[in-house]
Amino acid sequence: METDHRQSRKYRMRWWTLFVLSLSLVIIGLDNTILNVAIPTIQTDLDASASQLQWMVDAYVLVFAGLLLTMGSLGDRYGRKIMLQIGLAIFVGASVAAAYAGTSGQLIAARSVMGIGGAMIMPSTLSIITDVFPRRERGKAIGIWAGVAALGIGLGPLLGGWLLEHFWWGSVFLINVPIVTIALIAGFFLVPRSRDPLPPRIDVVGAGLSVAALVTLVYAIIEAPSRGWLDGLVLVSFGASLVLGTLFMLQELRSDHPMLNLSFFRNPRFSAGAGAISVSFFSMFGTIFLLTQYLQFVQGYTALQAGLRIAPFALGMMVGAANSHRMVRKFGTNRVVASGMLVLAVILVSLMFWDVGTSYWVVLITFIVMAFGMANTMAPSTDAVMGAVPLAKAGVGSAMNDTTRMVGGALGVAVIGSILNTLYSSAMASIVAPMPPEAAAAARDSVGAAVNIGEAFGGPRGEALAAAARSEFVDAMGYAFLAGAVLALVGAILVLRFMPPGHLGKQE
């Protein structure tokens, strides 16, 4: 009787639970983008090197991605609510430490701890949604969850720009405090407990191998753009991740208590959904990374102005994700996901026709349509992944979903960014040849440096350098996005071919 009462209350409070879980997720989305606009200020105040700046961003991603599978498994065993609450507490504590960091090393360490908290928060939110909502409502709930996640990503640059105009750089971390405080208090009352009723023994070897494999993979992805894809350390890291990943799979196949049941991948909904999520985040993170530079360095907007112009991306994601379940009911998951990826491919191709003076109306429409396409890929794909996993393993399924997001996003920034940097640097080589070696190297390295050097030179010479840098950046950007378009098109074809239109997982 008591169990029935708890189940009844869990169902009645499900939308309030979704509110708390979505609020918890906002800080993850915010933290992925808000720091980028504060980097120039942090560099000045902490006298940080280029390498230290990179690790302020990447330490979080590295730890986050490396621990996701392990934290998802621990949530299934010990309870998803307690993992969520502990993760929020760790995240807010590390945010305060980051805000008041006095050195680059302190900030990098605080960001690493924030990654631990994030790895506990994100899989917990999705696995609790899977437990609380019945099958018929889960698509809608996951659509809202995905839309809120996009809201944090889209609002990050805008909120970061506003905070930097009014406060010091530490405010971009302190903004987490009120959000997390509300989520902690509300979650204590509104989030129900759930866990695997028959948890297996902890797969210590599998957990260790998964962390090592993911950390070395993400490290290689992070280092490749700056060191070069054929650099010895990068190749060794990729090789180590491959070996460790193979050992992880062998361990899971022979273990009688695997952390990740590899049979999940035999379900085409699971594998196709995970692949579609990877492609979407590859494109989204790579696109936002380049278009933020385009708006600031090419079109001359401030960080706040650029953030304001990126914000409609979040609106398109929210609208698309919140309504994707209706499209799925009418047309089937495979057609909706494939259509979303096709829209993404077309939009990415259209970016090849942008120039230095492209109207913001074109930029605005592009952002909204692209976001709508991504939303109709990501939300149904997430629902497909979670629908293919037994409820008792929701934490691991959620962690797998989140891992594909993080690795896909990191690859998007690395690959698309590397293509742009290679093409831009090659095109600028002859233009900067007459310049002093140090200035020439800086101008070839980034469009922002070239524009600043041009302003320092002044006169026709400086204006010509800045104009050439902007033009070459836009040309290189178009070809970089073409790579993303090809990947999205191939993904759409594969999804349409292999993903079933309806649910093949358990029906509740």
C-alpha cells in the first residue's frame, strides 16, 4: 500500500520533478558556453598563457566525459537522486572556488572538480525522467529536457557578456549559485528516489577502463588542433584510447556484472540514436564555436552583442525539442530524426554563401532553422536511446547518451576548428609574408589577432590586413562547415535506413 502511494505521488508530481531536473541541467548548458566570453578578461587578470586558457575550458570537458559512464552506473546502484544532489553540491562548491581563484592553476583545478559534479548531475536527470514518466509521455518530457539544455547553451554567451559588462569575470561562475541552490532545495522535496532494484556488483575493472579510455580519447581530441593531428603525443593518445576501449569491451563481454551491457548496441534504436546525437552535437558545438568568432571578429560585435544575436538559437531549440514528440507520433522516429539531420546539412551548406557583410536577418533565420533541425534530431534520438534500455539500467543508458554528446561536441570543435585553421593559415601565408615574423605568425594564427594587428598598424596597410583576414576567415569557415554537412547527410541516410520508426524497447 505504501509502495502504491509512493508510486501515485511520483506520477502526480512528475511535471514538478521535470522542472527541478531541467533547472539542474541549465547549469550544465550554461557552463559549456559562458566561460568562452570571459577568456580574454581572465587572460589579462591572471596573466594566463595560451595553454592555461585552453585547459580552463578543457579540464571540465575532460573530467566530465571521462566519468559519465561510471557515475551513471553508480547512480543505478546507489540511487539517482542522491547522485544528483551530491553532484549539485560539488558543482556549486567548485563554482565558488573558480570565481575566487587567484591563479590559473587554481581555476583549472576548480574546473576539474566542476566536471566531477557535472558528470553526476547530467545522467541522473535523464534517468530520473525515464523512471518518472510513462512511455506515452516520455517523448514530450525528454523534448522539454532537451530544450532546456539548449536554453543554457544558447543563453551562455549572452549572460556571460552581460555579466562581464557589469561585474568581474568571477561572476560567470557565481551565477551557478542561485540556480543550484533552488535546484537542491526543490529537488529534496520533488525528486523521487529510484535505483536498480537488483544492482549487480560494481564492475571496478570496467569502470577504470572506461574512465581511462574516455579521458585519453578526449585528451587527444583536445590537443589535436593545437599540436597537429599527426603529432606523436596525439597519435599515442588516440592509440591508447583505442587499446583501452577494446579492453573495456572485452571486459564487459566476459563479465557477469558488466557496467555497460554491450547487447544494448544490437538494438538499432539505441545505436542509431546514439550516432545521431553524436553527429548533432558535432555540428552544434563546431557551429557555435565558429559563428561566435564570425560575429565578433568579422562583423565587429562585442561579446554581449554577439551573445544577444546567438540567443535565438536557444529559442529554436526549445520550440523544436518541445514539439518533436508530436512529429514522432505522426511520422515515426526515423523520419523525424533523418529530416532534422537533412535540414542541418542544408543549412551548413548555405553557410558557404555567407560573406563579411551578411545581413543579420540571414544569420537570425539560419540560427532558428538550424536549431529547429537539431532539436528534431536530438530529442527523438535521446528518447530512442532511453526507450531501448531497461528501466533498471536508466543511469547507464543516460550516461551513454551524455557521453556521445560530449565526445561528439569535442570532436566538432576540434575537427571543424582544425579545418578552418588550416585553410585560414594557408590563405594568409602570402598576405602576411612582408610583415615582421612575430606579427605574421600571430596574424596567421587567428582572425582576431590579425584584426588587432591591423588596427595597431592603422592606415591603408592595417585596413587591408584586417579586410583580408576577415575575408579569408569567412571562406575557410564555409569549407569547414561543408565537412559537417557531409557528415549530417550521411547520418540522415543511415538513420532512415537502420532506425525503426517505433519503439522496440520495453513498453510501460
